[in-house]
Amino acid sequence: MRIPFIAGNWKMFKSRMETVDFAREFKQLYKDTDVRTAICAPYVHLDTLKEIFDGTQIKVGAQNVHFEDMGAFTGEVSALMLEEIGVDYCIVGHSERRQYFAETDETVNKKLHKLFETSIVPIMCVGEVLEQREAGIETEVVKKQLRRGLSGIEEEQIKKLVIAYEPVWAIGTGLTASPLQAEEMCGIIRNTIDELYSPQAGDGVIIQYGGSVKPANASEIMNMPQIDGCLVGGASLKPVDFMEIIDF
Ligand code: 13P
């Protein structure tokens, strides 16, 4: 049985005060459910969120990590530093990092290897851009991201991995992939894990959909058999909306 997993990705939003306000309100609204829940926040807010969510089931994630343990890498944060403050998850390879910060399948791969040396669970993002979907090569693109990103990763590690399918054309645009389009690609991702590892690995891996998920469409998306969760951007910034999605 795959446990549903709904994570928020705050991106570069919220001041410290807004973070505290969100966390207090969300903690009040939150009821223990069978759905795993995490908020992936800017680095500077992770400690605050860990502290406020202490004693609850609400987990905390980072949005990026560097692939070395330490060194002269100005501006970077290591997996060990995140682990030390109790961070539970880390997004890797988000399309915004691929687009604006030179993230490649190779750096995604290095970051995954590094995170697997810690207790932090990686959320690996894959997805095609609009031109690739229009050209009908979306399957090829996503499979290549998986193959390259997972190079050298062992089957034992795959059990700990979360994969998020985020079609880039559906992020922050209000356009959602139709539940069937999302379901189809999540099925292809699962089959790819079958091929690269084993049917058991494919069967166990948690696959999220991300791209304009909101309270109004969450239940339809979550009811798709190949979709185990959502990675929620904009709608995770409001406690009530995010809770409604978790309650799908
Ligand atoms: P939106 O939900 O705002 O479309 O963002 C999706 C996303 O990029 C989550 O990582």
C-alpha cells in the first residue's frame, strides 16, 4: 500500500512573521490523517517550522541542496546541514531550478546520491515543457530525466524516493494537466521504475502530480490510481486551502 503524500512548495514566498502565522494556524487546522504532509519552505524558515510543528505529524522540507558535504561553495547549503536541523524532505530538480539556476540531470543525480547518505527523503521533480508536449516527445523527455537523474541509485534507495511529475506548462499558469494526462504520465513513470529496477520498486514508489493543484481539483487528481500525492505551489501558501487539499 502506498501512503498518500501531499507536500507544499512555498518557493520564495513568506516573511518570517508570515511563516509563524501560517504554521500556528495550520497546526490548529491540522488533524492527523492517513495522508503524509510536508511543507517545503525557504532555508531560513526551516528551523522555525520544525520548532512549531514539533510533536505533530507535519513534516518539513527544503527546496534545494548542494551535492558536496562542505567546502568553498558560497551561498550553498549541504544535506548534512539540513539533516542536522531535522529536515525530513528535500525537493531536487524542480523545473524552476532547471530553468533559472542551471540544474541538470547530472546535478540532480549528484544531489540524490548525497541525500541518500542522510535520513532526508528526496522529492525528485521531472516534467516536460510546453514545446516538448506539443512536439509529442513528453514521454521521451521524462524517461530521460529519470534514467539520467537516477544513474547509480540502488533499488534499496528507490524505496525512499518520491517522484513528482510536474508538467512545466501547468505550473503557476492555472492550466492543470487533465487528471487523465497526469495519470497517464505517472503510469509511465511507474513503468520506467519497473524497467530500471523491478516491478516491486515501481509498485512501491510514491509519485506526486504538481501543477495548479487547488482545493477544487485535488480530489479528482488524488483519486487517480497511479497518482499518490501532490506537490502544491500557490495553494500551499494559505492554511485553509492547503488543509482542504489534504482533506481531499
Ligand atoms: P503551482 O501549484 O503554483 O502551479 O506550483 C506547482 C509547483 O511548482 C510545485 O512545486
